[in-house]
Amino acid sequence: MPKVTLKALAKHLGVSVATVSNAFNRPDQLSAELRKHILQESEKLGFSGPNATARSLRTGRSDMIAILLSDTLEYSVSDPVANQLIKGIAEVLQDAGKDMLLLSGAKAVHSTAEALPDGFIIYGSPKNPEQLERVKQSGKPLLCVDCNLSGIGSVNIDNYQYAYDIAEYALQKQPGKVAVLGLRLIDSDRVCRLQQHELYDANEAISRRRLEGYLAAATQQQRELNAEQIWHIPVNNHHYAQIAAREALTQHPRPTLLLCMSDRIALGAISVARQLGLNIPQDLRIVGFDGIEEAERSYPALTTVAQHSDEKGRIAARMLLAGNTAENVLLPCELRLRDSC
């Protein structure tokens, strides 16, 4: 039996090609009765709908938005902050009748999927300059989230200010030694402390802005915070956080405050402190950054900066769909003061 085409079906039904297309793609353009009739006849004849590829070639649109991730797909969908951002973007795209494509920025090879989307949300500092250049050259709408690229609009938070605010609050609570459990501060795949020459790096990455905030608060409070008290953690997960926390908490003298660059790191530090028999917040105070749901459910509940990543995703998606890709938006965060500090 020959394959039924859109044109043949329209002729069979005695309606226009556009009417059949609307039955599948724009149901609000037809009466419920007419749409039902078209879909029933289509099913009888084995017609499953207009060819999406042909429609894309004809209209120049795919109704698809890509999120260009700075990390691997596996890492991004398992990271709670990235996960919340993706969820927020997905909510807006779904309401607008759009699909979402996740593209890994960690791939070295050219992906044909880069040609599909109608626009891109660039999440995190791009690691593949060739891929970024191809996306720029596409001429499609671009918007950055959690990074800044020249000539491209962005949605960010003030990482420096909120790191300063939470460090200032924590430093006022208890005297003693301070340590920082940082995230991706240097280019290394192992947990290690910073060297003095690595302490001040003119880098606009999120982690560096947070470190600058911590350092400024420590200086303002006249508290010592040198390179040997700052750990680099290469991946935002429980395993690496525990390694760094154990190194920090078995020092002599032991820190009485841990400034952690993510909630995941802070939660790993809490588990290590518990294993070492330390009471929080009596023996040790811990603060995080991000505001993930697990931080509120932990024991003790974690003091942190809530950055509302899902709302960040919603705002970025709305801006891109509205063509508002030149504005740089800074979103507010809030300190959530709980039992850990």
C-alpha cells in the first residue's frame, strides 16, 4: 500500500493542506468536530502526521530550543543546580509548544544536532571555543546563564556579593580558623589546596567570584584566610567533598568554620564532621551555596544562599522566546539561616 501524503489526505477529505496540518500542529485553529474527523480519517489511512523534517525545511524553524551545557550530559542531569535550571526552562518551553535539546559542551567533535535549534541558552562558561564559535555563527538567538559572553545577553546572580554576605554572617558567629571548600578553582582533576600564586586569579568564573567574596569578607573581619586554607574540588559531588572535608577537619588546629561553594560540598562536609564526632554548630559551623532542596532536609539544616535556579531557567527561557537577548539580568538571592550556622 503506497504511503499516504499530506496532500493526498487533504484531497481525500476535501479540505486544504493547511487545514490538515493545523489538525496536527495548531488545533486551536479548527473546530473540535472537524479536527476529530481529520484525525480519525488519518488513522484509518495510516497517516501519522506531517513530516517534521520537511516542515522544518519549509518554515526554517524546528520549534526546538537547545541548552548548550558546559559539562557532560551525565553530570548536568545529575547535578541538582543544573537539574533545577533545566526544569525551569522546560516548563516555559512546554507552555510555548517548544521542544528542548540538551547539547554537551564537553564534546570535542562537531555534532549535527547543533543545526537543529531555533535558539540557544548557553549554560555555564563554555569549554569548547570551536563549538561556541559555530553557535555564534549560526545567527540564531543566544542567551547566557551563569556566564558572561561579549555581545550576548545574560541571566546571572551576583556571586561575589552573596558569597561576601554569607561569609560575613558566618565569620561574626565564631572565632577560630576558617577553611574554604571551593569548586573548580584551578585546572586540576584532583582534590588539593591552592598554592599562594593561585590565590588571586583574574578569572570571571563563578567559583572565582565566590572566592573573591569570601576573601573580601575575611579581610573586612580581620580574619586570616590564606591559600593553604582553601581547597579545590574538581567535581561537585559527595565523594570529592568528603575527601576535601576530611583533609580540612583533621588539621591542627582544626577549622571552626567551613565556607563551602555548593550545598553538595557542605552536605559532604557535614557527614565527615559527624564521622569525626564533631557537633554542629557547637564545634564547627558550615555554610553552603545554592539552596537545593536537600539542604533544608539535612540534619542539621544547612545555612546557605538560595539562588532559585528553577526561576532563573524560567526567566532565561522567556527572554529568549521574546527575543530579549541583549539585556543582562541579575537575579536576587536570599540567605537562608538555619541550624548549621
